[in-house]
Amino acid sequence: MTASTPNALCFGEEFPANGTPCLVHVEGHGLTMTFPSDREAGESRSESVPFSELTVSAGGLDHDQLVVTWSAQTGQRTLYLKNPDVIRAFRQAAPGHLTKPLERAAKQVRQVRQRRRIVWSIAGGALLASVLGLWFGSDLLVGLAVDRIPVGWERKLGESAYHDFLAQHDVVKDGPSVAAVKEMIHRLAGQIPDNPYAFDVTVVKSDVVNAFALPGGYIIVFTGLMKKAESPEEVAGVLAHELNHVLQRHGLERIVKQLGFVAVVSIALGNPPGLGGVMKQLGIELMTLKFGRAQETEADVTGLQLLYRARIDPSGMITFFQRLAEKDEGRVEWLSTHPMSIARADRLKTQLAELPKQSTEPFTFEWAKVRASLDTPGGVP
């Protein structure tokens, strides 16, 4: 290890989702971190944090990293130490109040490694003999892995793909269309109990009849969808469907399953700090997720129920899906990632008929003006 080689990975609000490499030195007062020099500025940046502000635990996909956290002015920082020399120096220099946490971390590492050896000794033969059978039976492991990923992690993953996507498209920043979709999202989100997501919605100029939600609650609505819809209730129906993909964590499930069986087991058995880097590499795949039939049905039904609670006419969701399914024998671009059928529309009709009758509340905007604004420069009629 040279004096300039990074030996740790630092996470924080101002850093990329997959972290920033840094060079850590253990000193008498605490830790000093030197971040790589900025290519434009041509100089490195250093920060120090005293031992008194640190908390420690064990982590890492291989369970051999020391995880150090503290609160900075920009929010919580997390440092992953894997270099044995740095970890040894940290243990030797750490004051008394960190002794017990360090002992607990070491004990946790031993327990997790022992558990992994037992699990792999039992499952190894079956994995090699019947990979296909194990894959089809891995839904339980996928669920366990997803449950271990905090919403904060999920949001950072979706945020990275969200900004990458918007950088390549023409965004409608204000006007009637933006105000309309925000009002819809506000109405729907207000009826979600204990909602852990802060939904961010953006209108993008495109003739594609589409809308999608990324993990973490980032929502894209294409102007082609709004032009196609004959009423705001139809657009709200699509948004209710997409919001429930987020709430049920369907996108995260599909991504975790794409990572493979071994990665799923690793996440299910341990802390997933390296998942951010893996997700970052998936790139555009986040925008083209294809959900399973059960996931689509769940998003349909829960979306219909959400519309009902928000007092938005749920029949708009049904009529919009029907028209898209019938046009050109279903060959509509929106359906490429959201397969629709008359049978699904009929299922929604049955679900709606079972709900008690209630009065609906119209939106505050005029849909004709919203649609007219989509054909004018700047989005304002």
C-alpha cells in the first residue's frame, strides 16, 4: 500500500450511490480521510473526525469490513474499512468507549462466517446438482433479500438512474401538465398509510404512451400518455398502478432476482453495502423492468383500491387500459412493459363492483387546458 492508494470506501449524501474511494489514516485523535484530487481543481481534500463521534459495526458482502459511521454537516457518513492494517491500527488506537462495539463486531463476523459455512455446506451440493430447480424456488430468498434493503438505499439507487434518464430527455419543468400530475400524485399519496416514500414526479416530452416508476418513488410521465388519455382519471389510474409497483417493491424484487442466486443469498444473510455499485452498473435496465403476471395483478388491484380511497373515479383506469389493449391488437408501446388484456380489465371491473358505492371528487384543473398545453411551446397554452 502506498501513501496515495485509497484503502476505504466512503458513503454520504454528497457522494455517488456506489461511494467514493478515500485514503484513511488512523491517528491519535481519530481518523483522517483524504479524497482523490479533483481533475479540474488539481488538489486533494482531507477531512478528520474524532473517535468520540464514531460508532462501529461489522459489515460487507464478505463480512470482513469494519463499518464506521458518524454525523457530518451534510448528513450521515459511512466508511467501509477492509484493509487489515487499517483495521488493526483502528483497534489499537480506539479509546475505551469503542472497545465493546469492536468486540461485538468481531463476534458478529465470526458468527456470520460460521453461519455461511453451514449454509453453503448444506446447499452447495443441491446448487450444483439442480441450479434450475433452485432458481425457480428462490422467490423466498429474493423476498428476504429485498426486506433487508432499507428504503433509503432503494431511493439512492433509483435516484441515480432517474437523473441519468432525465439528462437525456426534454423535461417539462412547469405549466398545466406538471401541476396536473403533481395534484394527482398528492391525492393518491395522501391515502397511503405509513408511506415510507417521498414520490418525485417529472413530465417528459415524448410521444410514447408510457409512465413508469423507479425504485424509491421516482416517477416519469410521458406527454404521449397525457395526450392519449381522455380524462385526468385515466392518467391517475396509470399513476396509481405505478405507485403500487413502488409500494410493493416490485422493481427492487426484479432487480435483485437479476443479480443471481448467489448474490441473493449473500444479501439475505448479510449487510448489502456493495449493492449500490452493482445497481449502478445495471443502468438502463431499471427503466425497462418487466414485471411478472402476479406483480401486474397486484399493482392493478391495489392501484384500483388506492383510487377509491382518494375518491378518484376508478373507472378511468379500466377504460384507459381497455382502449390500449384493444388498439392494434395490443401492439401499443406502453404495453411492451405492461402487458394488458381484456381479462385484466374484466378483473378490475369485478373488483370495482365489489366496492361500496361512493361519490368521487373532481380535480381542480381543466383537462382540456392541460392537453392543449402539451401542443404549445413551453407547455403553457
